Amino acid sequence: MDIRKPIGQLFLILGTILMAWGIFGGEAAAGKLPFNLNLWWGAAVFLFGAAMTYYARRAAAAESARESCGTGCGCSKSQ
């Protein structure tokens, strides 16, 4: 199993929770800052999780393409 998949899923969940806390938390979430820190960090964590999940799926697709080689696909390994 690729470690990027569970890490990506974990960060997707944590980013979603943090963004929801920033949206529904009200003024207490922002404190004295001029921006909502929980919302922005939640978005950053969510994007990191999305990137990890994307690269895990991309690696899995490449691995399955390598395993299916030799079935007459025309690549150099099947000749």
C-alpha cells in the first residue's frame, strides 16, 4: 500500500474539519487577526491532502499499467 493514500485521506478529513470550524466558529476562530486563520489553514491542509490522494491514485494507475504490459499493447516490453 502506498503511504500517500492514508496520509492524503487523513489530511482531507482534518482540513475539512478545520475549515468547518473556521466557517461556523464565528469570531472566536479568528481572534484578533484580520483574517480567519482556521479557514485558511484548513484550506491549505485540505489541498495538501487532495494532492497526496491525487498522487497516490496516479501512482496506482501507473503501476497497474506496468503490470498489464505484455498483452500486445505495443510497448517495448511486449516485443
